[in-house]
Amino acid sequence: MGSPLYRIQGDHSRFREIVRGRIRRDLERFLSTGELIARCGEHAVSVPVPQIELPRFVFGSNEGGEGGEGEGGEDESSGSKGKQGEGRGAAGEDEGNHILEVEVELGDLADMLGEALGLPNIKPRGTREVEAEAARYTGIRSTGPDSLRHFRRSFKNAVRRTIASGAWDPADPRVTPIAEDFRYRTSKSSKKPDSSAVVFHMMDVSGSMGREQKEAVRIQAFWIDTWLRRQYQNLEVVYIVHDASARIVDQHTFFHLRESGGTKISSAYELCLQQIRERYRPEDFNIYPFHYSDGDNWSARDTERCVTLLEDEILPRVNQFCYSQVKSAHGSGQFKKDLDAAFEKNEDVVTCAVRSRDEISQAIRAFLGAGK
């Protein structure tokens, strides 16, 4: 028999597999709700897992009699037979509904997403060189702590100095190192490639984009970021909102801001391009712009400007451009039609219409399924 510790570890591993299986089974539901977003931490997410059958004792009735078959008298301590306890309150006949909160690493959640949607791993395009401390001490210097003193190099220096000074006596070959002879090990910083990416989440916050539309955007952004963080060692996220003009905001403002002005989509694309030029070179970063809108733009001329910006400036610099059009009672949906017509044969432009939350998983598969 194994030790109790090993048996506990084995039971814990089996429990984790049960939990992972239940999460995989319910993943489609999580993809259409914001249930996990509020429970998300920096490295893990707390996942509610209902109706996991927990081992429990089941007490049956002894139909052959109320006592044992051995010799013995009536239990004196129990009093009269079948005496009921004095409990309070009415008893129910239904079982309770147990819900467990299980913490799952975001990396594991991303793996489940990839398995469920059949997402391929991404081959990074841009990599930047970053300073990294070497794991081994490969250099020598003249100062340092005694714990890193290099004995052989220090002794060689002492021998050379003794011979050069004429103090060497073959009959009495003593060498006494002094402070200037000591040498110390040191590590050298080296350059190593670091696959990095930046995500631009751009959203129309004009009056036609209501709470339901923004919740659909929020769910999409959460799963997109979860997958890309699994693919890249370093991921930065930039949030851009626009109505008639565009600006960079924090995450909270991005999902809660609502304006009443018009919509000029090109303002968001221009700001995104400015950020790419100034902060995120394509040679260093894999770049993913995502735009969310209900399809309205203020004029056909501005739509032409958007197409020109994409074709001439943005697409040559990014891995892929994605447009998600969320259904709105006030949105015309025209912008997706214009993008589809302009980039019909361009695989680097992916558009998707999200008419309900049930279609969010289809949009995520379309955006991330190419592995770019």
C-alpha cells in the first residue's frame, strides 16, 4: 500500500480531472456569459462547478429487525425504543444543491478553450531581444563577495605577482595572495528572444451601443486575451473607445463608458496606427487589432478612409485584423458589408456578426482559428 500522502495526491489528481471534465462540458455556457469574468484574478479564475457527486454514506433500514442478532439486553442508555429527538423545524425531503468554487489557472482554461474550439497554436511573427540574467557564472571580475571568490584564478595571479617581483624562492615556494590578486565569479547578461504581442480592443461607445452589446464585447475580449496570454510570454492590451473621436482609456472605462455622439470609425483606426508607429514596432510585437461596433458609421467617405487605412497602413504591420459586429436595435450593420466587399480575398481581415450571445463562440473560433 502506498503512503497516505501519495493516496491523497492521487485522490486530488482524480478530483482535478473530474473538475476539468465538468468545466469542458460547461465551457459552451461560459463562452456565452460573463460568469467567469467577475471571478478572474491575475493568474487564475474561480469557476463554479455545480452538481459534482460527492461520496457520502447512505444509511439503509435493517428489515430483519431493529437490533443485532447477538445475545444482549435492551440498551439502557437509549431509553424507550424508537424515541425521537427533539429537533426544531420541518424536515425537507429534497437534497441540497451543492456548488463548488474551483480555482483554475488561466493557462489551463486557455487549453480547454483551445481543445473545445479546435484552436491551433500561434507561431509568433515578431520577437524582441530582452536582457536576461544568465543561469551560470561565466565571467570573472576583480571585485565581489567572498562566496564567489575564484580560487584558481586568484592563486595564479598571486604566483605571477610573486615571480615578477623577484620574491619567488624555489627552496621555499610560498605564495601569499593579497587583495589585488583576488578574482571573483560573475554572471553576464545575455540577450534572448521574447515573443511579445499587443492587443488593441477598439469599441464604438456611441449611443447605439447599449449594455447588452458591451457585455457581448466584454465576453469576447476576455476569451481572446486568455488565449493570447497562453500563446505569448508577454502580452500588452490597449483599450480604445470612439464615437466621433477616439481616445485610449483603462479597462473599466472601456466597458462602462457610453456617449451620445455620432460615430467616426476612422478616428479609432488612426489612433491605433499612431500607437503602432510610436510604441509597438512589427519587428518586436505580434499585433492584433480587434474592433467592435454595431455597424454604423457617420458617412460613406469615412468608411472609405477606414478601408484605405487598413489596406495601406495597418494590415502590413499586424498579424490579423478582426471586426466583430454586435447586433443592435439601432445599428444598420452596414460596416461589415463594406469590409467584406473591400477585403473579400484578404485572409488577414476576419469579420463576424454576433447576433446573440450564443454566437460568441463562433466569433472566437473565427478570429483565433487561423493560428496567426
